[in-house]
Amino acid sequence: MRLIVCGCLAIFTIAAQAADLQLRLRDAAGDAASDTVVYLVGRQALSADRRFTIRQKDKRFIPAIAVVQAGTTVEFPNEDQVSHHVYSFNRPNAFELPLYRDDLVPAVRFDEPGIVVIGCNIHDSMLGYIVVVPTPHFGITDAGGELRLTGLPAGRYRLHAWSPRLDPLNAVALGPVDIGGRDLSLQLALDRRLRSAPAPGGDDALAWDEY
Amino acid sequence: MKHGLLLLGLACASAIAGEIDRHRLVIGADLALVAAGSELPSWLHHGNGKLRFDGDHDGLRPSRLFADYRGRLTPNWFLHAVVNFNDTVSEKLDLTEAYLAWRPLPASAWRLRGRFGAFYPRLSLEHGEPAWSNRYALSASAINTWIGEELRTLGLELTLSRRLQRHPQHQLSIEGAMFFGNDPLGGLLAWRGWSAHDRQTGLFGKVPMPTVSVIEPWREDGQPPARFPPFEEVDHRPGFYAGASWQWEERLRLKYFFYDNHADPEAETANGLYAWETWFNHLGLQLALPAGFGLLAQWLDGKTRMGEDLGPWRVQDLLFDASYLALTRRFGEHRLTARYEWFDLQPYNDPPGITNQDKGNVLAVAWLYRFRPTLRIGAEYLRIESRHCRQAACAWVFHGLPRDTTEDRVQLTLSWEFTAGRRR
């Protein structure tokens, strides 16, 4: 019943007042804020039963930065020949992937909004982030700092940004934004510089795993 | 001491063996084709040559055989054991490492780890798993060769590390260990001098010694035995080491390490094996360079002494230092590495310069090519130049040996490595 009601509301909203937000984000030095998580939180926190996948491949998490809505179940398939012992100690989302057989893909459900830093207890270099947000309206900026969020219902939202190159533990509030019936284009600047992105892997000249 | 640790390790392992759910066994063998150019017979055959091979012992020969086992006993405990087959007269099959590793799940940004048993401290930048194998060349640098020959931790090591939460590109760690069973450390250096090769000494192994000591001892009882066991407890005093390291992403790793076996230089066993009081500082740097190049550098500086205090010095009383720079680059499945080294071994307080020195350089250029998942071929040119006298003549020359030596060798090695077991 609720599903049908929601469906009707959604159709009504789309027909009447859904809009797109085109966002261009820069840091305090004027450089494009690339690979930055951006999300809009409305009046109510919203959860949903969704699924997402973070792979372990070549001793890395792919994607290294993930943003999911609260209530999402994240699967962690291991595509490497080595074992990985994935965990996070960030409360309230702390977890540990139990020993699993090759035919089972472990999954963890994240109900609480927050930053979840994930690592591997066997390979210290492995580092990833899951940003759990109380909204379905989120995305990650591209190399040019641009992001388009579509189908936003009308209303007032609070805009947040997060990047490990900004503050790995806290999202940054960028202020309120009102979505009306028309598409909106915004250019925003962060109040700090983004630390430069890590150099891409140098052709494996050296071994960095702990012996 | 060693036997006790071994029994304890095996007891723990067998008690939990039924629950091992992740294990990995790696077996490897090397076949080498060597052309050795040295006028001196190898120290392995009681000569004074620095190379592992010599004119009478080169050509086509098996050069390595090992089995490396790692098992996950519980989610937090691992067992690691490495067996090597040696080309010496006895102790042919020997353990080079056997230890329990403890890795509890971190409850915060701090990570505490431990190792208990017999293992290599984390010093070498050239070696890694499996079986403490050289990733970059066929021979190890003088520093790491020495570690493989007569240095091993038989004890307990704890490491505390942290990835900085607000600056996650940086990881810091400190480590400390208490150990027994490495009292003779320094003897091989004093009697045989520095070398560069790929041979590791097993825990129960004895290393052959040259008949003429590289540094002439001040008394007869300081001469080398025919065979020398580096892993013995002589004075029942523990040694310790401590280290601190910083890693910045995969760009740089810098580590400082201090070691002191705290041995009593006047202690000796009933068999006449002396303890050598040895300590050293060590610095290691691993740096990613532009254009896909990598730089490795290690530096070591220390002192070792043994025997009665004769006034100005002990029977053997030495200062040693060594360093190297290695440049490496991968080209797909090929790897090229060039390494240049400096080594020095000086008797402490020898004004007339009669007891020799061991001072020189090493050049190594290696090409490695992994042409199959289990097969790797390598070729390396190695040259060791040493100068044995501070003055025009010294004890070395009086024994009929050449004052300055240049030893080189070309080696081609086929390495086979097979991994069995479920996920590593």
C-alpha cells in the first residue's frame, strides 16, 4: 500500500515539480573539486533497501570512495587470489567481514549515516571510504568538479560535501539550497584547499606491502 | 632456545591445525648457471673468496630449494614456517623462519601486531615473501646478505602502527623486540668479511669459515672455527631492537632501526663458541621516483667485539658499516635493477694497520623476467672489489693473499615457484 502511494506521489512530483541540479564545485584555491561526494539532505532522513558492491581487486577497494543511502547493503566480493580481512572500526558502523567460503559473498548493511573508513587487516595499504547518507540524492563530482543530480523533488535541502582530501572524518556543510520546479545550476567553492590527489600507481617498481 | 621455540610453535600449530581454513604452501627451486671469476676459493669452501661460487664450484648447479608455509590458525593468528635446503655438508634441510604472527582486528586507528618465534626483523628492502626471496636481483646487497647469514630474531616482537586519521596519506609505526639466540652475531663478519649472495643460514645451520680470518684477531683464541653456528644462546642475556618508520602513500617509506644483542663478549660455550657484543644503527629508504623508477637505499653502521679485554681493545674489536643504492624499474614482466654498494670493516684502534681491513664496493646489474606465472629467468653481473690492507702490507698479505681483490661473476638463474593451497 505504501509502495503504491509513494509511487503515485513520485509520478505526481515528477510531473509537477522535479528538477535537476547541476553543480560545479571548486576548492578555496579555485581548483576543481574532483572525486568529491556531494549530497542533499531534505527535511526528513530517508533510508532505502538498496544494494551496492565494493570489490577487492589487486589489493585495492574498487571503488575506493563509495556513497550509499542509509539502509543499503554493501557486498564485498574478493577478486584477488589472496585473502582479505575487511573491517572498519568507525562506530556506529563498525564491522568485520567474517571468514567466508569462496562461494559466499559477504555483505554488510549500513543503517546509520556517517563516514565508514574501511581497511584490510592483512594488507595495511588498502584503504577505502563508505559515506552513508540519509538521502537518495547524492553523487560524486567528476574530474572537472561537476555533478548533475536529477529528479530532485521540490523543497529545501542542506547541501554537504565530503572528500578524504578535505576532512576524512567529517562532511562539510555548504548551506541550504531550494529546489523549485526549474533546473538549477550552482557554482560553489569550498572554504579550504583540497589536498592534491595521490600519484597514480608507478608501474609497481617497488613493493609496498608489509612483509 | 631454538628447540624450545620450535616445539612450542609446533604444539600450538598442531593444537589448532584442525581449524586451519586458509593456508598457502609455496615451493620453489632455483637452477643457476654461473661463471665465477675470482682468484680465491669461495668462503663456502674455506677459502677467502667473497663469492658464493668459485672456479671449482660454478657451472650449472641447483642453487636454491625452499618450502614456505603460511596458515591462518584463527582470524587473528597465523603460523609461518620456511624450510630451505642448504648446499652445505650437514643441516641440509633447515628452517630459516618459524613463528606465530598475531594480528588482532583494530578497534581504533591504532594497529597492534606481534610475532613470536624465529623470524627476520623488517630490515631488508630487497626481500619479501615467499621465503624471504629477493625481488630485485639474484644477489642481495652486503647488508641484507649479512642479515640472511647470521641475523635472526628468536623472540618476541611487537609493532604499533597508525594511519593518521586527518592525514590518511601518512602511516607511522614503531616496533620493539626482545630476543635470545643471536649471540655469535658479528663473528661471520669478522672472520669472513662482507659478501653478496643469496644464501640464507638455517636456524640450526653452521656456516663454513675461511681458514684465514679477514680481520686478524689479537690473540690465537680469536681465530675462526671450521664451521660457525650463528644462532646460539651463549650468555643467557636477552638482546633487543627498536624501530620507527614513516610511510607516505606509495611514494616513500623511511625507517630507522637500532639493534643491540647485548651479549657478554667474554662469554663462551663449553665448545669454545664466543658471544659477540654487537650493535648497529640502520636506516632504510624506499622511494618512488618519476618515470616509473624506484629507489632503494639502506645504510648500516655498528660495532662488534668478542673475547677478553686486552687493554686497548678486545681479542676482536671491530667497526663496520655498509650502504647501497639500488635503482629499479619494471617493463611489463621484465625488471632491471642496478645496485652500487660501499662496505667497510675496520679493527677498532689499530694504529699500525696490521690486522687488515675489509673495505670495498659492490656493483650488481640484474635483469629478471617472469615469463610464466611459475617461472622466472634472471641474469646478473656481480663485481666485488675489496682492499684488505690499510697500509702497503698487513696480515692478509703475510698469509699469501692478494692485497686488493676483484671478484666477479655472471649468473643465469631459472626460478620455479609453485603455490598450493586455497587462498593465500
